[in-house]
Amino acid sequence: MEFDPMSRLIVISNRVSAPKGQSGAQGGLAVAFQAALREYRGIWFGWSGEPTDEFTGQINFQRSEGVTTATVDLEAQDIDEYYNGYANRTLWPLFHYRIDLAEFERGFEDGYQRVNERFADTVRPLIEQDDVVWVQDYHMIPLGHELRKRGCNNRMGFFLHIPWPPRRLLSSLPHAAELVTTLLAYDVIGFHTDEWLEAFRDYVTLDLGATMSEDGTIHLGDRSVKAIACPIGIDTKEFVEAATSTSARLTYRRMRDSADGRDLIVGVDRLDYSKGLEERFLGYERFLVDHPEQRKEVFLLQIAPPSRGEVGSYQRIRATLDALSGRINGAYADIDWVPIRYVNQGFPRHVLAGIYRAARIGLVTPLRDGMNLVAKEYVAAQDPEDPGVLILSRFAGAAEQMKDAVLVNPYSAEEMSDAIVQALAMPKDERIRRWRALMDGIEEKDVLWWRRRFTQELMGDDDSLAV
Ligand code: F6P
């Protein structure tokens, strides 16, 4: 194709977050998009996160730190059926292998479809002839199809940030085939790992009857779609800088002072059942039971900002963790030591970076995760002369790349306990060797690499986007 240097990038996702500077707490994914959008003359479109009495499609434009955002408010019923409903009660648990938590309701499906149509109606007029459209995540699977119906012939890509489930699991979703078929409206579909990509290929070839050519292009009817594995990274350079900033140093000092010579084990996760927090607490308890001599030598700081609080399964995991952390602290604490510091709030990135740097162990043990950027941030924040050890779940997408972490089965409390012992005893030269290998990986495949890799596939040439 001919490249137009004036092509813009239109990113579309459920949630849009404007840059918050040094003061706001933001997820790794939000920062990744801002970094990518800053490179282009682009727009980031999505839901404002706010309710409205009646959907009007009125767009609120904002420009901040080089990023233009365009957001719309949604009606309470939309939020309930599309976001809390189909996205987070149906797709999220199912795609994270939790069919036991998945709820299948026609109202959710209808609401999801309605909101995707509303997004398509609203964003369509913003898309100019040469723009490239990049849709994000499971909230927006049918959006590309809806845009095509509205005459949008632009190059369109889709990226899934969560796992793609095995086909036998996916087949339990009512109308799975229809939903997956809408995905083929995109030109390029991206996943974080080979495992998710292979599961997707299995579904479209075995259940939809698509064929695949040697270069991996999927063909179904008149559609030809490229599906690729393209692991997201962090803005590694920026995070290294954050970890050595003045405010990170202050946090580092505060943590070290409060640790009083003990080793800090840190976990930072949205409060979500997929993150394996219950299993993590139980694994840590196993460690305390099996190694009483080490008890007062360490403590676990678990930061878990509440998330999706209107969904029952999230309310239940929160109650479970409240009870479990209370029970473990009650059982093992002493007058001058508490085994778990459990904190239900988010922190700005530079504060997190200081905490990571102060931690001897980063405990990242999701039961299933599309990628997990905390694992990468933990590595980036370490002191090269005296780095900590990353303990990483084998079931995080990040484990496909981060083989030099101590990899664990998060379902096994014993393996988790053994991994903590191994990490605490690990000699400095081994810590440095592992850290260096991990750091090389996240320096090479950072967020810029991710964006380039995907847009190259989408446009055939990265330089075609206006910078
Ligand atoms: O990584 C998956 C994801 O759903 C993102 O799309 C989202 O930004 C993040 O988790 C946080 O979820 P939520 O927007 O539901 O708070």
C-alpha cells in the first residue's frame, strides 16, 4: 500500500486516561498508550468513566502533555450491562479460565452490542480517510465490524490485553462464534503471547472453519487477517528514571527505615481474583509456617487498590482477602512485627518505583494474566549493583519472556514458599546475573518496540504515521 505521512493513529479503548504527571496513580497500560500516542498526532477515544442520564454521543476533547483524548459518557444501564456485565461478569472471568465465575445473560450481551454500536456511531465522524485505527481489548471486540458497517475502510487493528482462552472453554460462551467472527473485520489482531495466539488460531480454524496460510494470515470468507504475538513492554527508560528520582529515593528511604533491617517482599496488583492474591497469601503463610526462624526477618507489603467494586466476584475476593490477611496477621504477628501490610490504595508511579527498589523480592503470581507489567516495572526499578529477585507466575503472559525470574506455579503454596526461601538466600552474583538478563529483555522489547512491531504489521511501515 501507499503510505501517507499524514496518517494519524486513532486509539480506541474502554477507559481513557489523560496523563496525570507525577502526582497521579496510573496503570502501566495507560502509561504505555500515552507514550505511544505522544509519538503520533493521534487521538485516544473511549468512555469517560462517568455516567449520564441520556446518551447523547457528545464528545469531550482534552489535550494534555501531548496527548489528545476524546471521551463520551455512558448511561447507567450501559455501564451495568456492557462494563460490569458482559465485559467483566462474562468475558473477563471466562478469558481468565474462571468459567465458574462467568455469568451468561442476554441483557449483558445486548448492552455490550449496544455500547459498541454507540461507540461506532460516535467515533466514526472523527476518523479521516488515511487514519489508522487501533482498538484495544475485550470491551470492544465487535467495534471494528460496526465501523466497517458504517463505511470505514481504513486499516484497523485490534489488540487483546487479556489471555485468549482454549477453544473448549470459549465454546461455553453463548454466541461465541458470532463474536469471534466480528473480530475478523480487523486487518491485524495482536496478542501478548504465542500461547494466546495459538489458542485463537485453534478456535478460528477448528470452530469457524477458517484456513491459515504459511505466513500466519487467517482467511475466512472474503476476509484475510493477520494474527500476531506482540508482547507489550513498559517505558523502561522512563521507569528507570522514576526509580532514581528524588521522590522515589524518599520513598525508598521511608520503606527501608520502616523495614528496620527486615527484607521486604512486595506485591502490587489491582484487587482482582485473577491476580492470585488469596493463593499468594496462603503461599506466604506456608513460608511462615515452614520457616519460623525467618518469620521476623521479612514482611509482605501487598498493595491492592480495589477494582470493579460493583461486580459480586470482586466484592467476594475483597472480603476473602480482608479476612485472610487479618487471620494471618492475628496468628503470626508479634508486638513489634506484622507479617502482612495489606494496603487498599493505589500510589503514583514514582512512589511504586521507590517501593520496588527497596524490595528484596517482587511477588507477581497471577493465576492467569494477559501480560503483567508490574513484573517488568519491578525489574526496571532495581539497583543494578544489588538487585532484588522477581518471583513470577508461570501463568502470567510475561513468563514467556522473563525466563530468568524464579518461575512458580501460583496454585501451589509449597512452591511459593520454596521460591521465597530460594530468593531470600540467592547469592548476589546470581541475583545480578538474572536481573541483567531480565533487564536486557525489557530494554530491548519496551513499549516503543511493541508499538512499532504492531503498527508495522498494521501499516507495513512504521514511518508512515505522522510523528
Ligand atoms: O489489562 C486489562 C484491563 O481490563 C485494561 O483494559 C484496563 O485498563 C485495566 O485492565 C483496568 O481495568 P478497569 O478499566 O476495569 O479498571
